[in-house]
Amino acid sequence: MSHSVNKVVLAYSGGLDTSIIAKWLSDTYGCEVVTFTADIGQGEEVEPARAKAQAMGIKEIYIEDLREEFVRDYVFPMFRANTIYEGEYLLGTSIARPLIAKRLIEIANETGADAISHGATGKGNDQVRFELGAYALKPGVQVIAPWREWDLNSRESLMNYAEKHGIPIDYQKQATKSPYSMDANLLHISYEGGILEDPWAEAEEEMWRWSVSPENAPDTPTYIELTYENGDPVALDGERLSPATMLETLNKIGGDNGVGRLDIVENRYVGMKSRGCYETPGGTIMMKGHRAIESLTLDREVAHLKDALMPKYAEMIYNGYWWSPEREMMQKMIDASQEHVNGKVRLKLYKGAVTAVGRSSEKDSLFDEKIATFEDDEGSYNQADAEGFIKLNALRLRIAAGRKG
Amino acid sequence: MSHSVNKVVLAYSGGLDTSIIAKWLSDTYGCEVVTFTADIGQGEEVEPARAKAQAMGIKEIYIEDLREEFVRDYVFPMFRANTIYEGEYLLGTSIARPLIAKRLIEIANETGADAISHGATGKGNDQVRFELGAYALKPGVQVIAPWREWDLNSRESLMNYAEKHGIPIDYQKQATKSPYSMDANLLHISYEGGILEDPWAEAEEEMWRWSVSPENAPDTPTYIELTYENGDPVALDGERLSPATMLETLNKIGGDNGVGRLDIVENRYVGMKSRGCYETPGGTIMMKGHRAIESLTLDREVAHLKDALMPKYAEMIYNGYWWSPEREMMQKMIDASQEHVNGKVRLKLYKGAVTAVGRSSEKDSLFDEKIATFEDDEGSYNQADAEGFIKLNALRLRIAAGRKG
Amino acid sequence: MSHSVNKVVLAYSGGLDTSIIAKWLSDTYGCEVVTFTADIGQGEEVEPARAKAQAMGIKEIYIEDLREEFVRDYVFPMFRANTIYEGEYLLGTSIARPLIAKRLIEIANETGADAISHGATGKGNDQVRFELGAYALKPGVQVIAPWREWDLNSRESLMNYAEKHGIPIDYQKQATKSPYSMDANLLHISYEGGILEDPWAEAEEEMWRWSVSPENAPDTPTYIELTYENGDPVALDGERLSPATMLETLNKIGGDNGVGRLDIVENRYVGMKSRGCYETPGGTIMMKGHRAIESLTLDREVAHLKDALMPKYAEMIYNGYWWSPEREMMQKMIDASQEHVNGKVRLKLYKGAVTAVGRSSEKDSLFDEKIATFEDDEGSYNQADAEGFIKLNALRLRIAAGRKG
Amino acid sequence: MSHSVNKVVLAYSGGLDTSIIAKWLSDTYGCEVVTFTADIGQGEEVEPARAKAQAMGIKEIYIEDLREEFVRDYVFPMFRANTIYEGEYLLGTSIARPLIAKRLIEIANETGADAISHGATGKGNDQVRFELGAYALKPGVQVIAPWREWDLNSRESLMNYAEKHGIPIDYQKQATKSPYSMDANLLHISYEGGILEDPWAEAEEEMWRWSVSPENAPDTPTYIELTYENGDPVALDGERLSPATMLETLNKIGGDNGVGRLDIVENRYVGMKSRGCYETPGGTIMMKGHRAIESLTLDREVAHLKDALMPKYAEMIYNGYWWSPEREMMQKMIDASQEHVNGKVRLKLYKGAVTAVGRSSEKDSLFDEKIATFEDDEGSYNQADAEGFIKLNALRLRIAAGRKG
């Protein structure tokens, strides 16, 4: 805030708000602005951002398709841990921020910029995620968070600023703007604000964008088969798909079947509760599928250890600590656990529900029909062993029950 | 096994297998047999067990309705912790065993019995749950587990034994016997064995007993409103219900909407994996409802601590350690966390899915619209604080990024 | 900072710095100042603070002896958990702050003050501990932290301020001031700064104040016997002592034997590492004694669960979250675990080391000589049970070793 | 027990008990016996075992020096985690068993043996550790545990068996046999039994073998300097030492200074409590040194995560799960954490106590004097940041304090 800035890399969506920020940065800090626009599957063209940036006189413009990198290096590693925040949330927004932070810093290094900037507000988690990532990757970087600094805190003052500085406003788009604050990437789309600020109010059907309502989903179920290698889904119904294509395809299939809607109140890292709605069709399918293939191939104690640590791992990602040594250390353990997580899962999708109906693994199954059977197991398991097992596990309980105190 | 037994209390269902056990105990150990039959909501009449026991010459016959106690003192306390085993299983079988174990021991104490017996096999979890409970509550008790001892290991030898000893066999019932091993109580019904022993095979529609298929569920959603007090559901759509009535009613509503089917491979405590299918309609609703009311009323760190410990708590219950000091100690913490978990939840049930669509709490809500709002918050939250928050949280990351090594 | 303040309660030591703060608060905020001085065993008279406060025109002066409350309600509950931060630190400073915070708020409520103030700097943990406590107990309170606000950041400017405002300076005391920043209460005395800022430099012998060096301790060991009730030490060598007297006495005995010195680098909550030296003679003895009595009376799984949660609990206290729902919830569990922690421990103190040499519990011992013996146990334990125990525990490992993948 | 055995590999110490076992195995199972004797630093010659085995007609005799492997691949990896069981025990016995188990199985594979055998009793932890390791590494192996099978349960019957079968008895050695059950390796020596079976009785001075009493240790302290690389001690006072030489040397220095004695009651995996005394001089030094170098070089959250998981890791090793997927997975995380744990530690040893007095790391220190200093930090740290940090961390507490419920 107080230091002078020479050049700043801005996470630029091409929309009105970040266009205003670009102008404001240049005016306030007298610095050069580099824009960075990424396609992470938000479903909007990113190329139009170029012309908009050029129109504002931006000279260094980065526009990139990061979809494959996003799914391969962020989404998949997270799903290996069955990561869920507060029992419900699949972390769709959280997991996209570290990638943006990393590219902002890399571009800062390439362009000789000494600062980065973003359009996240001072109340949310995203500012934390962007900035923790930035500081971890480039400790001396300056961070400019306009929403925490400027006095353009109403829609009206923003519009005035835009008009005054010649930033084009698409009035039609503004007029039909969604009442919700939304964020989208390949993993999900989120909704906050509007009537959702009353946690008792049900979300309106027209809010949802990625999925049909369960009521409008097909009357017959859809079955799919996912192939897993080392914990990642690599093929759908036998066809190998790249990470991003896999997630896009699952989003489509899931959305068509009403899968993946979520409506929760969550705890933000900055200390408040907030209401959010999410659509995560592909992620919901992947979560079910991964649990199912792990159930067949993962050792019990490995699975339980993963479950015990998962909430901590989810918290790290939610709070913005992807680029921290503790997250990297934990990832080592999670990845090591996936060596044998290979095989196929059969899933049924029907009007909002995903059910695992079959799982198999040629080489890595730990399910032993000979031992588990209710029929004669021909000596694979000696039932008499159970007595000793129980007796010794009970010993401490018996001694305690027998004490005088 | 080696000690002499004077009197044994048998967990007696009234069915063929435990009738054979009653006879076998008396013949093998030359001891008196006391039968104990409990209604825990399995959906079968328990009173007929009296005549059957009398016909075998049993003198001390206990038949009890434990449904309220079961839900109030076992199911509800477990749900306060949002307990799920291995990410999926709601522990329907596990949670019923401690109550049976407790009553077996209490009846042993009342009748002067020195042993208890049960019909669980040597491969499963239930033997462990019964016996750990028994030993914890009466350290010197003897436990007779016929399935681990006798040589009646095929259906044929069992039938021969029954015929030889004059135990009446309902041949029609035997002929139409389900191919699945089933267990039911107010919380769920479970299925194992048969074609489920192939984890790739989908369960047949006719297997499921408590719920209609999502496909056959009504085409319009059902909305319900649950009122929570200290973490327990106490009223449905404004009407106060006793614990057992609450669960029964939710089972009915859930089952009618195709809610609560589960198909998993799980890790047994005795070391093997097994495939199980479960119907837990009411429990599935309660899980969603409890998460929703907690999301509004529970402090973030309390919620996260609960989430971190939940897998351990689930493991304790699954493995049979309900009557252990570690479970009791953890319950103290869980119960303490529920003081403010009061309010209402609105849920939508539709073709297998349960969605929370609203939650409110007059006195205990921690959701502060003034702070969370995207609109002007009139100074409730100072966005500038976020900078210091992020800067200090980033400090260790920055120092690490700057080190020479 | 920005709001107007009517009356502020200041944590007042009676020393020069907090006297300057009292004056500065009055001048800067034009508010009334209430002083609060507590004896928590820091080893200095608190009564002289009265005259000093009066001399500055303070009208509401609180001087209190909180030693018993401090040990009974803060130190003892913490020791029930065997609390150690980062493997070494017994949290002597951390545990005193919540009590001060609580009294500051209670006095604010009594005197109608709308603010509190303290003399902790902006780099340390204590500001956090004071302020989190204050906000948790009185959410609307204002906190004034002069060290974060004023420009008196050198010793020289402070002295000038004092001279200018007529605050008496004891120049002799200033001249012989320790080069270390110190903090003391009944649990410990701490040292920071000076040559300790070089983590390679050994602390000078003359720095330590509460203990003789091990080299100068007696050449013969001292034996003591501690009696525990519900996890707290209640008698020393058979004589019942109040909590504060117990800790004072153990400090004396420990200090005489060179017990309780510690030299560490620790991680502050605000993100930096710092070097600290501590003397905790009585606490070191209590830690060893508590572990010893628990080893005899606590169930294994209860003990392991406590050990697993202890680092989290220590972190809560270190970071200043004593007055948080998560700490209170965890305390419920810890306290519940201590029901049977009754008995006697015999300890040997010798030149800096404390060793447990004996432990007994008439009613609550879980040590069963009949079972543990290497001699003939007359059938208390059936060694054959071990085979089944091992076989079933090994089952999952064997299945995994046998898989094809 | 029931299966036929062709060839068995016996963990053979060369002493009377395992000589009797060798004979008993051959007689009882009519099988060939292979002996395996390892030097893991127990302090006795292993070569004499050859002649003894030959005298019994053993044809395949393995005698190996495993000291370097033991310390490098088992002790050091464990110390990277600061592993302590139940707050006190450094796991000296536990950590040696996995190596023996591994070699037993490797030798079984080399010699075509189908079974292994050991001399551990049915009451202790060692049987579990040997057998879990064996089953994990060779799932079909048979394990013969004579102490759980035979009827030679008194010293007298053992001696009779030896005499009858021509096993030479050193009567002088038997007569002067220690009253304690002892076990030794490079990490420690342990004592159980005898008067230790009374947990109130203090161990006799003459019991201890590896260390002088603190009272008899030198009157002047000894200072040493340990160099760490990736968490392992690699040089002592500047001289590089192999892992085994390092531990041997530290044992000598520690033992000379009375360091490393421990007297505890511990919880065995088989369900009972037992009293044990241990001497771990080098290990005690290594624990202190490792904590000290980590305190300077490890990130706070990494350190706290390690502390939170350490009890679980210690439990795994104590209970015998070294060769399990969960231990291997956790080791991956621990090893990854040690990348930056490089530097030097200065330790003071004096009459039983080890104190860290200095620590430094040229490239990996995270201690930043500029930031931590009590003096002017020239702007490295902005104290004003602390206000925002505290305010946001307090937000949830304030909202909770303000609720109506």
C-alpha cells in the first residue's frame, strides 16, 4: 500500500470490475499493468479479454488455457484424498486459486513486475488464497487488493468511475446481471449473495446453471464405468480421456442427470459464516467413484488414516495453504497411498443421486471372496482365531471393570 | 469353552438358528438357558418367541421393547457426531449391539447366570461387538459363541440337528428364505452374501425391502421440517415426536422417496473386506439435517475438531468399543458441543436425494447477515483487517521462501 | 483506534512501561484509566502499585492476589492433559494470560469501562492471548495496544516521555536492568532477547533466577512423594497443600535441585521463530508425576487419545484460545479422563533431573501383577489367545501381500 | 500348529532357551532347523552361536552383523519423527524386531523354509512384532511360537528338557543369572520382571548396566556438537561417523554422564500394563538434538503436524506394524519433512541431563534475527498487521459471544 510499485500483474477476467481495477491501478500507483486471463473452464471465452485490455492501453497481455493443468495438478491430487470441507463442500473455488496465484507470480517474474493484484473482496476467502500463494512463491512481492483499499464500495461509484475513465460498460449485461455472486471453473460453479443471504430461503430453480433439476432429469438412469489408475480417473466407459476432458464430460453427464447441487452454510477462514450454493456434477461423480475403487483396493488402516487426516487437508486447501510445506508434505503421503488404487467402478446416475453399483480390480483387489464368503471357505479363515482376538482386545476392559475404585 | 457353565443368557431371535443354539447350549454345557428377545425395530413380532422358547422348556424368558432406549441412548448420541464409517456407512448394525450386550449382562446379573451366548459367526464384527461389551460390563462372564465352537457348519447339518432334537422347522419359510444375510433394527436393514459376494454385481431391485427404488418414488418432492434441540431431532413439521417415533416416521417418509440406499465394500475389524448393502432412510435424513443445523449454530473450530475426531469415533463404534472408556470420554466432548445446536432445518426429499434447503435458529445462529453480506455492511467488518490477517499468516511462508537452502 | 473511549482498564504492573502507558492512554484518548494489578506469583510485591497509580491520579485501582485461582483453574487443568508445546515448552506464559484477560473484562464490566489495554508488543504472542480472551468475553470491547499505536519505539523516547510527563523513573533500577525481557508467574520465569537472539549462543549462568545450576545443586538426591486426586497433585509427602502452595513448594524444591531449565527456539503464533529460556521447576516435577500416576491408572486407549490430542490442546493455549468453545469442549474430555487418576508417585530429584521411581494406587491401579508377571500367572492370562489375536491383526497384511498387483 | 513343517528358521541367540527351542522344534515337528543369529549391538559375541548350533546338528547357520543396517534403516527413520511412546519410551526393543523379522523371512526364502520361530513369550509385544512382520512379508509362512505351545513353562521343566536332550547348560551362568528379563541392542537395554513387578519399588542401582548413576557421573559437564543432514546425525564434534558408530559413540558418552535411564509403566499391545526400565543413552541425546535442529529449520505447521501424528506413528512401531502400508505411507511424509533439517546442535550432558544450548544452520535456518529482535527491526515486521490478524481470528468468538442463546 505504502510502497511504490513499478509494474503489477493483474488477474483479469475481462469483465467490468477487473477492467476498472486495471485502470485504477494504473492511475493510483502510476505503474504499468500486465493482465493475465486464464481459461480454467469457467465457460466464458477468454480471447475477448485481449481486445479489452488493448483498448485500455495494456501492453503485456497473457491469455492462457490452463484447463488440463488445472485438473491434472490440482483437482486430481485433491480428489485422491476424498477431500470434503465441513462434510459437504467439494472445494471447487478453493482449488482454482493456487494455480492462478502461481501463474501471477511466474508472469511477474517473467515481466519484471514487483506486484500482483486481484479482484477479490476483503471479506472472502479468495483474497487469502491468492495472497498466501503469492507470498509463498515470491516472498518480497507486493500485493494490491483494490477492494480493501479504494472507496468505490458501491455499484454506483464503480459505474461512475468507469464512465469517467472511459471504460466501456455493457449496460444490457449490467441490467440482466445475475443477483448472485458467481464463480466458475471446470470443477464447479458457485452462487452467493442475493436471497441466499437468508439461510432459511430456498434457492430459486432459475439460479442453477449447470444442471437440470432432478425433477427434470431423465426418467431412466444412466450407467457409467470409470477406470482408475493410481487414484485418478483415466477412462470413461473404456475410452481414455485427458484430465480436463474427463471432468468436462462428467460435468455434462452429471448435469444432465441433476447431479451435484449443494446448498450449505460454511465457515470462512476470515471468521464469518456464509451461505453458498454449488454445482459440482463431475466432482460429485468422481468423489463417489474414488471412494468405491478405494474401498476395494486400499488397506483398511491406510484408508482410516486418510480419513482421519482428510479434514485437515481440506482445511489447508480451503484456507489457502496449497503452497505450503505442510500441504506438500501431506500430499506425499496421499499420493503414496494411491499406488494400488487401480480398477473399474460402475456408477448409476439418476435424478440427482450417484450410486456405486459395482467395483473391480484385476490386480489390486483386496476383496477375497474365499475369506469373506458366508459359504464354506475351505479353511481360508480360522474362526477360532476370533476368540483370542476378542479376548486380548477385551483384556484392558476387563481389568478396568474389575478395579476397586 | 473349557469351563463349566451353570446358566447362560442367549440373545434369542425366535428363529430357527437361535432355537438350535438354545438346544445345543443346554445339551453341550448341561446348563440352564435364559432367552432374551428384544424389539429394536427389526420389524418382526417378538412375542411369538415366547411360545417357541416355552416349547423348548426354557423357564426364564425375557421379551422387551427397547425401541425408545435404542434411539434415545444409542442412535441419537451417535448422530450428534455426524458419524460415518469409511465415508459411507451409517453404522446401523454396529450401534444396536451395545444395547443387546448391556441387556444380556443385566439379565445375567438378575438371573444369576455366569455366561452369555449369541448367534453371530466367527467371521463377522458382531461377535466382537457383543463380546467386548459383555467383558467390559462383567469382566468374569463366560461367552459361548456356538458358531466358533460347533461342527454344524452347513445348512444341512443344522437341519439334521433340528430334526433330531425336535426343534420345529417351518419348511415353507426355509424354502422361501432370502438368499441374503439380513439384519434389521430401527436404524437400518442390511444385506450381505448371495450375489453381493461379487463386488462387481449390482444388487437386484427385489433385494431392497424398506425403500421404493428412486425410479418408483413420487414425481414430486416431499418437504419436511425438523426441529433440533441440543443436536437431537425432536419435532417433525412442528409436531414433537419421541425418539423412536421420530426415526420410524423418517424411515417411512425416506423409504417412500427412495432415500437411504447404500452399496459398499467395507473393512471388517476382523481383517477382511466385505460387501454390504444397507437401507437407512431415516438415518440419511437425520445426517443431512444435523449437518445443516450445525452449519448454522456450531463454531467453526468446534465443527472442525468434531470432523477430525469423527472417523476415530466411528471406528470405535464399528469395532465394538461402545462400552469403553475412550468412547465415553469422547462422547462427553461431543455432547458438550451440542449445547447450542438448536433450531429448524428444511429438507427436500426427492427420488433418493435429500437436500437441505433452509436452516434457522432463533437464539443460536452464528450466521450474521450484517457481516456476511455482499451489500454494504455498515462497518460491521473492517476489510482492512484482512491485510494484517493475511500478512501474519504468510510470514512463516515468506521467511521459508527466502531462505538460502 | 478510531473510536472514542470513555474508560479503559489497564493491565498495570506498577513498572515504568505500564506507568507510561497509563499516562499515554489518558492523554491520547482523554479517557479515565482503571488499573489492575494481580499477584500471580511473579515474585514482586503488588501493593506498591497502588501508590504509583494514585500518584498518577488513577481513581479506580484494583490489586488482587490471584495465585490460588491461577493454579487451581488454569495450571492444574492444563497439566491434566500433559500439555507440552512443540515437544518442550510447558506454556508458563501462555497459561497466565487468560486469567488476566478475564479479570480485565470483569473489571471493565464492574467499572463501566468500554476498553482494555495492555503492555504487550505487536510482535509477540501475548497481545493475541489478551485480546482473543477479551473479545471472546466481551465482544464489543475496544482494545488499545499502545505498542502497536504509539511512536515511543525506543527506550530513549520512552524515557523522554516519562520525564516530560512527570512519571518517576528509578534510574538505579533502569541502570541495572536485566538485558533480558522477562516474564514470571507461579508456573515459570521466561527470558528472551539479549544474547539469546543468537540461537547458537549458550545462555549465561547469571541469567537464571529461580534455580541453582545442576552443577551447584546438592550432591545427594531429594525424594518426594506426590498424592494425586482426579489428576491434580493434592499432597506432598503426605501433607495436603492448596494448589498455589503446592506449586510454590515444588518450585522451591525443584529450583534447589537445578530442575526445570529449558532453552528452546519456538514458533510464535504471529509467524516468526524466537529463542526463549524458561525455568519451570515445579511444573517439570508435576509433568513427570502426572505421567507416572496416569501410567498406572489410565486405560491405554484413553491415554493414547489424550496423547494424540495434546498437541492440538497445547496449540490452543499457546495461541491464546483458552476462552474458546473448542478449548472448553476439549477440557470436558480431558477432565472426564481423570476420574480414576488417583494415587501416589515417588520422584527422585537430582542435579536437574526428575525421575519417577515408584507409583501406586490403592483403588485405581490397572497394573495387574498376576497378569503381567514373568512367573506363573496361574491361568489369569491364556497365552494361546495371542495366536488368534496376531492372526486376525495380520489378516489384512497377508491378503495385501498376496495380491497380484 | 496343526500343519506339517519341513524347515524352520529360528531367531537364535545362542543362549540356553533358544537352544532348547531348536531341539524342541526338531523333535516336535520333525523338521530341519536353520538358525539365524544377528549382531544388532546387544553387546554379546554372536560368533560362539555357530559352534553351539553345529553341536546340535544344525546345518544351515546364519550369523550376521546388522548394526549399520539397524541404525540406518530403522533407528534413524524413527528418530526423524521424534518418536516417543506414551510420553516416555524411546521404543528401543520395538524398533529392532522388524529387522529380525525381515531377515527371518529372507532366509526362509533363501533356504526354502516354510516356517519361522522365535523365543518370545505369549504375553509380550515381541511375538506380535515378529509375527506381524513375518506375515506381512510372506503371507503363507507358518509361525511357531514354542512358548505358546509347549508345556515347558517353568525353569525346572526347561532344565530337565535340556539335560534329557543333551543341551549343554552353563550352570555357573544360570546361577548368576540376572533376576531381570533383559533385552539389548544398539539403541537400548531393557529390564523387566524381578522386583520391578512392584511398580512402587525403586529399581536397584546394580540393575543398570549401560550407564553410571547420575551421582557417579563426572562433576563437570561434557559438551558435544552434532551435525545433522536431512534429519540424521552424521557427525560428532565435526567428525563424520557411520550410523552405527554414531549411536555407539553417543551411547558411550551418554552412559558416562548418567544419561538415558527411564523407569515406566507402559501399556502392552496385548492388553496389560507392565513395568519396564530402560537405558537409552545415545537415543536420549539424539532425541534432544533432533528436536533442537528441527526447532530452527522446520516450518511451524510442518512441526505441529508431525507432533500431532507422532503418537500414532509410535503406536504403529510399538504394536509391531513397521511392515504395514500405513507405516510406510507415514514414513513418506516424515522423510519429506526432513529436507531442510540440516545444521549443527550443541548439547550439554551433565549427570543424567541433556540440554540443548545452541543450534545453527547455515542455509536452512528459519530463525530471522531481524524479525524476532526486541530491538528496532528496521521495518521487517509491521506491528500494525497484528491488529487485523487478531481481529479476524477473534471474529467467530465475538459473534458467538454476541448470540442470544
